[in-house]
Amino acid sequence: MSKKKVVVALGHEALGHTTLQQMDAVRITAKALADLVEADYQLTITHSNGPQVSMIHKAMSELRRVYSDYTPAPMCVCSAMSQGYVGYDIQNSLRSELLSRGISKPVSTILTQVTVDPYDEAFYEPTKVIGRYMTAEEAEAEVKKGNYVKEYPGKGFRRVVAAPQPLDIVEIEAIRTLAAADQIVIACGGGGIPVIEQKHTLKGASAVIEKDAIAGKLASELGSDELIILTDVECVYRNFGKEDQAPISRMTVSEAQKYMEEGQFEIGSMLPKIEAAISYLDKVPSGQVLITNQRSITAAIKGKTGTVITA
């Protein structure tokens, strides 16, 4: 029997918020991923990078502020840096965990570019906050460069960038080839490096791509049997955070859409995960989506917890 092809999307909980937290967190994450490998899943892994790319952006901006001869790193470069070092930690921890269980399997990270539409409406209304707090003078300089800033009264200003929808995964054939060879692939980290196609050139975009949106896209492109989204809650809930909060163990796409209309899913939190699930199932109606946290993954794949979404 062929292995079950799965895309696993790792959230912030799987990585921590600092370099030291990440080193500890990925060791725990590696155990959950190794459990899936032992359960005969063929894994392609993607991950968040919000704290990591913000940290890199802060560091590069501060370097430029202190040393004027340094050129500040654009967002696309910061995204590439975060993909590289997060992927490095995940692949090393997972490789070590697999070898400790007597499993020898290649784990590779692919720096992945994702094309976006330069006319995407997101570029006109940026929403993703990044970087350090700036003074009014620094914020004015950013605006003069064509960037957007947001004021936080009493704290200062922070830069905001767009979150456009992903169009095409540039390295999809490389990812597909490695996955078909039963190798574990880490790809599209942090949503992928956003690029705009200009004839034969890919130009980095000042943006970030929603990690859940790219997870759905990646699972669709690979024709995966399942998309597993690991987040910070055990399952999806109705009336989340209220006295009558109730877990949802299963739902169909139509039921998910009904819950969305009711405003059940929080913007920027659970909503993009549900939207990614619907997008994937629209392209792969025979598949299914599992939403849970990494502490519950072993029980969830046995149907004991988590939320399953089907077409």
C-alpha cells in the first residue's frame, strides 16, 4: 500500500519566538513529525516565520542605523534568511530524531519563491506589522521611500507590509521530485519568498505571504492526500473563548462556509486556516484537512481529537 502524502503546516508554537526558544521547540516538534513518519506518512513540511522574519528585519535595520555604510536588507532577503535558518533547525532536529528511531531518511530544505500579483489589492492596504518601533523622523523616512507605517500612540511607529495571495510556487517541480522519491521536504517556509515576475526575472516583493494560504496551495499542487495544520489549539471551536465554547470534531466545506458567515473564526487566527482548507479541498476534493496542535497529533491521526474537514 502506498504511503499517505501529507503536507504539514507548522505554526508559531512549533518554533518559538527566539533563536534559543526555536532550538528547544524544534526538538519537540521533531518528535511529533517523526511519529507521522513512523505512521507511514510521506511528509512535506511548511512553517510559519512571523517572529523570525521580524527579528531579522529588526537586526538588519538596526545594523543600517548604526553603520551607515551597510545597505538595509529588503523584505524578500529577510524572508530568505528566515527560511534558511528555520529550515536548518527543523531538518537537523528531525534527522536526529529519525536516526534515534532507526530510520534513515533524507530531510532537505528548499528555499522557495512564490509569485504574487503586483496589482493584488493587499499592496494598497498593507496589514502585516514587522520590525522595531521607530521615531517619527524614522517613520517619515520610510514613508518617503514608499513604505507604509502604523502609529502606536506612546510607543512610536512600526512598518507594515502587504500580504498578497500566492500565485505560483516557483520551485514546485523540485519539491515534487523529492517528495516522489519519499524524501522529507521543508518548503515554502513563512509563506515563501514573495516575488513578482518581470519577463525572465523574479523581483523580490516588499510583502509576506500568509503561511496558511501557501500550505493550502502547496497541498493542492502536490495532490496531497491530507493537509495537517498544527496550531496552538487542540481543535476548532464554535464560540471560541465564550462560556458555550464547543469543539467541532468534523465539518464539511459547506458547513465551514456557514460558520465563516456567522463570524465563528477569528481574522488573522483561525479564519486563514479554514480558508486554506477550503482552497485545498476545492482542488483535491478526495483529500481531507486535520487541524490540531502538535501535542495532540498522535491522537488526532487516530481520530480521537482534532478537527477534520472534508469536501
